Amino acid sequence: MFDGLMQRRLTKGRGALKRAPLGMVALLVAATTPSLAPSTRSASAAVTPLAYPAASPARSSPPTTLGVDAQVPAGSPSQLGEQLTGVGAHLRPPLEPSSQPYTSNCQQLVDPAFTGKCVLAATPEGTVAGIVELESAVNGKLQQERDLVWRRAGRRWQLADVHVTEVCLSATACGASPGLPALLWRDDLSRDGDAELVFVLPSDRAGFGSELDVVAGDGEVTLYRYLGGGFAVVPASGGLVTYVPGASEANPADAYFDQVFIQSVRGQWRLISDQYVPFTAALAQHRGSFYDPEAVPAS
């Protein structure tokens, strides 16, 4: 699968991927800083008030177009070694410190006015609880979603990361495809015994994602990957392989997936290889927006 490949530049962020001349490969991670403002939603009485950012625009994505088979362009594999970070992730630190009493039941961290799924990850760096919660009472058009990471600090949980958005419920009301909530897993991506939280923002097509974020046991977002309607797979030996569809490219269009292999090297995520693969070869690996048989989904 790694024969006949083309090197190119990736522009990571919310925009499209752009090709560079052969032999010139670099990774640029675009940091985006949204305008943050306190939410007007109140917290339960037993909890320190939560300083959430304002909701980002309602989640709905343009349809993801996948094309037909085509021959892979000539080229050679790229062994990049670039260090990757969490810059650009949808998860951000809260505006103000917030905490709750420690409990081993992460469902108790879900806001009473919301319904949610959660999962715990314990590592030598610390223990974190990931939550995706949805507003219970909705206005028929939009439903608020909160993606949260709580980090254990002694006998309390401290809010480490947060993202607030609104999910579009009706194509008629929103003028766009209905959105889907984020997905969340606990997984040992590196197969080193240390679990992480994996958040995937979906696209408008079930089983394909728009963004993947990895959160370590100390609550830090260590990896952000733009998926653009693609998906990610964890090899049996560990690491991460992402597939971004050719529809994200000006040329070629709808014919290839960009396959990127990432590994943790001495505790840092690094880009190991980057190549184009044909449509059918990529979809042969597809098992959902994120797939690892060892991953534990939030519940």
C-alpha cells in the first residue's frame, strides 16, 4: 500500500489541505482562538459555578462527497518526524476555575439539566473524566452540547477542558444538515499502558468525523487532527492512522484519501508517514469515525 506515493504539505486547521511540490513536506498546525464569554446557564448548588465559553455556531457540516477509484499518483513515502500537538483542538481551558467533589462515578459529573455519556482514564500523569452532555430541554431547533474534561485533584474534580456548541436538530429550521453529538472513548493509543481520552466531532455523515482530539491524564490536549469527513484507525501495535477524503483537496478531487500515520515517540506525537491512497483501499479500513477494538466507549 505504501508504493507509488506523493509527498505533500498539510495545512491543519479548519481549512482545506493543500498540495506542495514533491520533496517538500511540512506540517502546519493552525491555532484558532474563538471569542469566549461566560455562559448564562447556572450550575447546581453543590458545585462551584462553571465558567463555560459561549456556544460556538450550531454544528452542521456540508455533505461529504466521496468519489470513485483512481490510480495513486507517482511519488515516494514521506518519513517526516514532525512533532504534533493539540493546537487547534475544539477543547479549550475554562474561563475560570471550576470544581466538583470527587466521585468515582463520572455520571455524577453530568449537569442535572443535561443527559450525557462519560468515561474515566487513569494514568501515572493523573485521572481524567471525559463527558459529552446534551441539553435535556430543547427549543425544537437547537440543542446545546458540552464536551468536558475533568481532572482529579485530590478530593475534587477540576474542570480542565471545555467546548460548548449547539447541535442543529432540524434541517428545515437550521437550513443545514442536522448535526450529531461528539463521540468519546478511553483508549491506550500507544499501547504503553497509559490510557487517553479520544474525542471525535462527527461530520454530517454517520461514521465519518470532522476532528479528532486526544487528551492525556493530566487534562492536556496532546493531539489535534483535522479529519474533514474522514476517519481514524488504531493499528494493532499502536499509533493512529487518519484518512482525510480527497474532497478536501483542490486536486485531485474525490479520488483519494490522505493517509497519515502518527506514533508517540518518547512521549511526543510525531508524523511518521503521509501518502495518498485510492478510495477503495482507504474505505477497506473504515470501521466508523474512530476504530480500535481495544477502545472503551463512553456510556
